[in-house]
Amino acid sequence: MAQVRKRTHSRKTAARRKTSARGSATTRKNSTRAAPKRWSQHVTKESNALDLKRGVFKLTSPKQIAASLKRSAEHSSRRKTGAYRSALSMLTFYINRAGSTLPKTQRTRLERAKVELKRAFGRE
């Protein structure tokens, strides 16, 4: 009975090996642009949610972060929903995309900024 071989590489690797064996396929450049590595950074810059101030999530005070997000949300012409919802969504998006790489001190600061944002919009 034939023994089943364990796959040691992905299909992409096998496809690359096949194209490199042909020769000319590897020298030809792709005309399409590669997707950006940090798509979340692209979303933050180009989304229709808010026009954010640069470095807003790096501010030291949760009140400053909340105030900046509120200001951005109220003055943004690109948002599609209410100011509070847009500001909170952008803050939550940043926290979620940073994941485990976000330092604990910054995470707690951003979580406190959520509370301050609720206060700023009178939602508490």
C-alpha cells in the first residue's frame, strides 16, 4: 500500500517552483500594485469615517484623546453616521487592530478614553 507523503510546503511555493522552472515567468514584472502590508493603517488614513489628527492615539491623556476624537468627528465631512458612533468606532478599530502588540499602559489609556468619549458626548 502506498504511503501518504506529508506536505512540507504550501501550494504557493509549488506554484513558484513551477514558474521558476519556465524561466521567463520570473523575470516578468507584475503590472498590478501589491496590496499594502498594513491595511489597517490604510483604512485609518483613507476611510470615510473620520479625518483624524496625526498621532491622536499616542497622546498621553485619555481626555486629550477623547477631545481630539470628538473634534475630528464633529468637523469631519467624510463620516456616514453620527459623530459619537464614528469616534468610538475609530477608537475601537485601533485597539482591536493593535491586538497583543499594544502595550498594556497604552491599552488602558485607550480604554479610559472610551469612557471619556462617552462623557464628552453626554452618553454616560
